[in-house]
Amino acid sequence: MTEPSRSDDQRGDDGHAPRIPPPRVSVENGDLSLPALDELRAAMTPPELPHPVLKSLLGAWALAACSPEETAAVEDHLGSCGSCADEARRLREAVGLLQRPDSLDLDPSVESCLDRRPPRIPVPEWAGAYDAETARLDALLQDFGDAEWHAPVRLRWYDGKEPASRRTTVAGVIAHLLAVDGLVALALGLDDPLAGLGPDLPTPAGRTEAYWRASRFPPTRSVRGPWREQSHGIVRTVAFTGGAGRMPVSYTDFSLPLHDAMTDRAFECWVHAEDIADAVDYPYDAPSGRHLHRMIDLAARLLPGALAERRRSGLAAPAEPGRHLVEAGEPGRTLRLEIEGSGGGEWLIPLDSPAAAPAPDHEVAHVALEGVEFCRLAAGRLAPKDAAAGQDGDREAIKDALLAVASLSRL
């Protein structure tokens, strides 16, 4: 699971690195208030160093050889000193010319060894999608220059009633993945990347907002290292946990077994990798069929609960008039969900209660969707009304089901 070290290309599209530090990128204001945020910012204030000392540190900074405190002090200084910022840009360009990126391709001899002898401690099958999707995203990020890291990205989801969105950058998306993947890291006993940002940061959206707000500058390419290290740590740890796939991972308002949480994180990694690829106008493929199937299966299993939640909130039609919710385990109205293409299959979805038993004899509706389109609907990237679904049967049930699929999305 160890990968060869890789160096980042420091140049933009025009062959020159932008002025350092890069301009701030606006992020729409949220409503989250951080506990003791003033104290946190005071603690993160870089040390006061005289100009000659800061100038002498530029070479080490360009080589990423400064301590965290020195790095913070230098980057704070670069925002106000034009001559040092120009010198830092020239040094970064020189470093980029001297360093040679390693190939992502496996050495043929290593690949041959892997074919002949499987790993002694394999990654569990239920973690394979996360391992693959984080590796694919990391490969996409490898050659990004500063211009790509600060390319604007709009995150989109469906809040249950209407589409919602949030502006950030490519680096901000990786910060978001780092913050939310931290919920899995915490469940596995690993370090929390948000440690020190306050005691009450449990939800994915809350963690993301906290990370963005606590940053002295908008996130930069430096966020790739911690995200990459955390994803590797998660994969290594689950490889050693073996049968711990049912360990709960809390998202505050709901929880998932570890094996489902890993699939959820793989799904979000793929979706946001597509967001990033779109932002830099780069093609990006869907996951493999077996990984896509796991993602679709998770969404299908979460769908009855999402329907029930929407019904409790008055956003979905109540159970069929004249009928009570069925007893747990009893057959009830059923929707047949047919997913076509790679990773597809059929799922029977109980409509009246998550505890009801789906039954072909009680089928009232049939929906057919292509696999990637279904996933984009579940990610909030496709409006329910725009889903090219084959539909047959109870129109109200079909509409509620498609809206419930979209409501699975979140920031």
C-alpha cells in the first residue's frame, strides 16, 4: 500500500508559477459558529521574525524544509512583502525544474510479483472501493500546478426541498474530504485532522465549515499531504482490523457500519474527483463495475430510511389512504429499482416503512435508471425531474422515490 514519493509541478498552465501566496478565493459565508475561534486563531498566529531571517528562510521554504512554525511565518510575510514574494516564486520555479516526478506506473517486476503472490495482509473487499478511489484522485492531483489548485469548484447537493450549493476551490474540496474522512479515522482510533478546532464538530458539514474557517489562508496544495496520509492510514488500519467491518461510524444524525462508511467515503471521493476534473477540464472515468455496484447497493439500502424521514417531515406522500404502516417484517407496497449498465442489478424497495418486507407480489411501481446516472442523482448532481428514468406504475410513489434518492446527498 506504500506508494513512491511524488513531487508536485509548481507551474501553472503558462509555464510560470503565480505570485506567492496565491490570491484569496472567496467562499460563501455559512452560519456555523466555532467554539473559542478567537483563541484558536491567536494560537495559530505565526511567530514574529525579522525580515532578514525570513528572507534567509525562503530557500528552505521552497524545498518544503521549514518547520511548521517557520512555514507559517514565511507565508504570512509573503502576503505583505513583494520582493520576497517574487524571490519565493523564482525559487519555487527552480525547485520545480530540478525535481522529476516519478511515474505512477508500477515497475513491471513489482507488478509481476503481485500477480504471482497476493499481499500477506490484503485490503478487505469492503474497503477496496475507498482504496481505489483515493488512489485515482491522488493520481489526478499529482501534476496540478498552483492555478489548478485554486480553480473554482461549486459543490452541489439536494437539501430535501431544493438544490443547494457552496463555492470553494480544488484545494477546498480536498480539505472537505480530509475533514469528513476524519469521522472514519476517529472510529478507527486514528488522529483527527480537526483536533483542536473545538469539541462540538460532529457532522460532515460542521467539520468542513470548521476546517475552512480556521484556515488562515484558503486551502492550498499543502492540504494534499495530510489528506493522502490520512487515506493511507485508514486503508492500512482496516487491513489489520479484519472482521471489524460492523464497527459503527457516527455522522451524528445517523451512523453507518464501518464497511458501509468506507463505501460512502469512496462514493464521495469519486463524486468530488469528478467535480475537480470538471473544474480543470479533465476527463475522469466512473469507478469499476464491482465498486460501482457497492455504491449503488448502499444507496438502495438507505432509500427506505430516507423515504420514511421525508414522510415524517411532510415532504413525501403518507402511506396509502386507509392503510396503516405495516408491522415489521410484514410485506408492504414495493418499488422495483432496476439499475442498468456496469455495476447494476435489481433492488426491491419497501415504500411504507423501512421495517416492512419488500415483496414482488406487492409491487406498485418500477423504475429503471442507468448506474452512473443513479449515482449522480444520489450525489445531488442531477435533479430528480431530469433523471431519464424508465417509469411504470404508481406515479406518486415513483416521484417520492426519486426525491428520496436525491435527498441522500449532502455537503
